[in-house]
Amino acid sequence: NNEKINFIMISAILLAAGYGSRLLPLTSVTPKCLVPIHGRPLLDVWLERLTAAGIGPLLINTHYLPGQVEQFLSNSHYGPLVTVSHEAELLGTAGTLLNNIAFYGNCDGMLIHADNYCLADLSEFVACHKERPAGCVMTMLTYRANNPSHCGVVELNKENIVTGFYEKVVNPPGNLANGAIYILSAEFFHEMLLTTPCFDFSADVIPNLLGRIFTYETKETFIDIGTPESYDAANQLSNN
């Protein structure tokens, strides 16, 4: 069943190590990346959509209930395409990136928070990144949030480049939110290797790159399933 995938030289790291504490009690027995959406583990949705777009190979970090993630991958026909990077102690989103930066092999690559239910056109996202303005070292996927005060909201200039970033603030200046899905350039990786160690991508990396982040806004379904309410909303959507 392992059909050959023709990758487009965009590797991806899926961040899947967190506890998902806001989804308790569901995540007391199931890691957040495996909670079911329409009966399918969320991670399965990601692997299907990424490989269908020719994105890979893939790396997934684990920490909480890692055995369940490994068992899922061993039973999945996507398993052979995935490298697992276990973290005995959580490294943080930026720390995981730095720890596995060699995985990208000096090529552009994706960094994905795998706890989002995202039906964006990933091929179009990659195409947008390839046409990014000069000087931009990454492209951020954005969406219109219903609850922007709970998100990282961005302000853009006329070229759709990030000029302001507001992480979970009261009364943010708009509702265009960071989807925490990025395509990072080889130049970005080179710069990351020269920086001091950092832990959180949103707090420690993005604020230092204002004016250098291009954006792609998806009009398709995008839901951060971090709360029981948003998780229920994802499962109530049409499965078409």
C-alpha cells in the first residue's frame, strides 16, 4: 500500500509533543495529535493532506504518550515516510526546530503545529512562498479568527508582509491570525543557527522578523482545536 510519493523538496516538521491540557479529560488518555476528527486521528488528516500535496519527508516530535503516536505510525501506510524525534523533556517549538534543523537538508521546509484542523490548499501555500517578495525569509499561513484575542494577530503592509504581531492580547488590531504553519527558507535556517538558543517560536522568533515574513491567507477551514468548544466545532463541520 506504500505508493510512491513524488516530493517537491519541501520537508516538514510536525509539532505534536504537547500535553493538550485544555482538552482534558479527552487528552488524559489520548495525545492531542491523535484526537479524532470525524472518526479519524487528526495526525492522519495531516499526513494525508501533506503527502497529497507532495510535501515530505516528514518528522514528528513526541513527548506525551509517545507510544500511542509510534503505534499509530507503525499501523499507517504513511509511517515509512515519517521520522520520529522523541523529546524526553519538551524543547519548545523553537527548540524542536533547532534540534532537528539538519532534517531540512539546507532546503526550504515547513514547520507545522499539528494541533490545528486545517484544510488549506497546501500546494497553493507552497507556490505563494516561492513567489514571496525579496527579503522575506519565511511565509506564514494566516486565517480569519472568530476569537482573535485568543490568537496571535498580525498586521500587514500592502505587500502582505507582517509589520506587527500581537500574541493573545485584549482588543487586537484585527482578526487576521497566525495559523502557526510556516514555510521557512534556507536563509532562515542559516540565521537560526547563528542565534542564541530559544524556546518558543511565536515569542522568541517572530517578533525579531517583522518586515521579513510573507503571508498566505487561507479561506478554507482552519480551527485550532485547543479547547473543547473548538474541538466540537471541528467535528460538527461537514466532512465533505
